[in-house]
Amino acid sequence: MYHFLSVNDVAHLSTLVSQAIAFKANPRKRCHLGEGRRLGMLFLNPSLRTRISTQVAAANLGLETIVFNIDKEGWKLEFEDGAVMNGDTVEHVKDAAPVLGKYFDILAIRTFPSLKNKEEDYSENYIQQFVKYAGIPVVSLESATLHPLQSLADLVTMEEWMLNRNFTHKPKVVLTWAPHVKPLPQCVANSFAQWVNAWGKAEFSITHPEGYELDEKFTNGARIVYDQDEALKDADFIYVKNWSSYHSYGAVLPGDHSSWLLNSSKLQATNNAKVMHCLPVRRNVELSDEILDGPNSLVTEEAGNRVWAAQAVLASILEHLR
């Protein structure tokens, strides 16, 4: 693997998941793989789990890591080709990215959508220009439309849970929309759908109010259900996430959707489903305390698995660079 931007960059998904689980069992087993190599982590918006888990993963492999927060510490970047830079942008990505390519062996970047211009966001222009000009492997720490490191950790979490319990039947996985106080991007939901479909080991459904349909290029293969109770019936895993409208781009649609909050009573129709969320979570808005603090929650374990997902990805790229 050279770049890591989506599941499409992964040649053997099951192998990558297995490698992540193996690193969890023995975090330092390849501690010299990254010696003499440097990872640059560039953030255009804030991060907690993605930043720290990737730094821990890099340290486990012997990589030196440098973190730079563009939104707080750097010049405002310009991404438009042919721009006349007489406004508030100070440095063009065409100039910044090749320099970073000289400083680092791998460049990891976190961007974020505007939620105002769908065509611009879904072009992935920001991260793609780093790919174009940096000249080194680029890892997505979340982009305008996808969050692949999170989705890999999600698959690791489900796979590990099933392995530890000799789970034999094909699991029923449900991605359910949840309420929120503000419009959020579709990144995590898009990515989870893309990765579960590529995984191919689940009976996969997505449930949300009408008007919150995701881009079909990510959801194709999933069953779309508008009745949450129907979708949750006999579920083994429930992934809870809010997202704003894709078709009415970035909008929170009118109506009271507070009933979509997942609580213990809704779990009664499931197969004692395990509940997942990418964090951060708005307690008792997106997901109830009783779920988050109860025995069905895999949320903390899932967040812990972010380290092993990142470590598997970085190890794969380092192998390519040898």
C-alpha cells in the first residue's frame, strides 16, 4: 500500500484487519520498522483520538512524528489553481506540499468539509492536492467525505468481538442516524458504509429519516430502511452516527427527530446488539447514558482499536517504502 485514502487503497482487507489485531496482541513486534523514517501529521481542523492514536501507532513502529496544526500555527493555505492570492491566503499548496515531501517520509493529513459546496467537498480537492504535489505517501486522518482509519478500527472491533466469541452466523450490522444539535458531515457514515460493504461479512442495513440518504457510491449494497425499529430487529452490531443531508447539502431537515435517540428499550428487539460510535458523542442527544455506560457499549474498545488500525496502515506503507 502506498497512499491510504479509502478502502480502495487496500489490496487485502481481511489481511489488514488481521494485522491490526496482531499488533494489539504484540504492539512492539515491529518496533524497528520505522527507524530512520519520519511521519508528518498535518491538521486543518482539531483532533483527539485520530491524532493521539496515530502518534502512539507511529511510536510503536519506531517512527519519529512531527505534528503541525495548520489552523492554529501555520499560514492559511490556498488550494485554487490559478488563484490571484491578494486575499487572506498566504501560501499555495503547490508550494507547501513539495516542501513537506522533502521533510517527511509519510504525510498524514486531516481536512474537513465546508458543508456548503457539495461539488467542492466531494471532489476531495484539499487532500488530493497533497497527494499530487507532496511526492510521498499520504494517509487520510479524515477528509471531506471519508474517515478510513476510523472505519478500519470499526471493522477490527467487530471482527475481534466475533473471533473472541466463536461467532458463527453472518452478523447483522445496522448504521443508524442519530439526532444532533448542529449539522455534521457525512464522512464517518460514508466511510463505515464503504468499508462494511467491502468487508462482505455482514448483512448490512442503514436506517435514517427520509431526506438523509447518503451518496449511493458509498452505500450501494446496503439495505436502506426508514423505520428504525424495523432496521434494529435482530441486529448484532449497531453503529450510531449523525450526519447532515447529502441531497439538501449540509442541512438539518425540519421535524422533531428526537425519537431516533438510541436507548435500552430499543435494544430489546435486537440480538443483544453491541453498540458503536466514533466519538466524540453528545450524551443523551445522539446516544443515551444508559447505552454508553452499559454492557452493550463497545465505544471505548472501538476507540482503543484506533491505535492498531493506524499501526497496521503505517506498517503496510513502510513495507512499501523498504
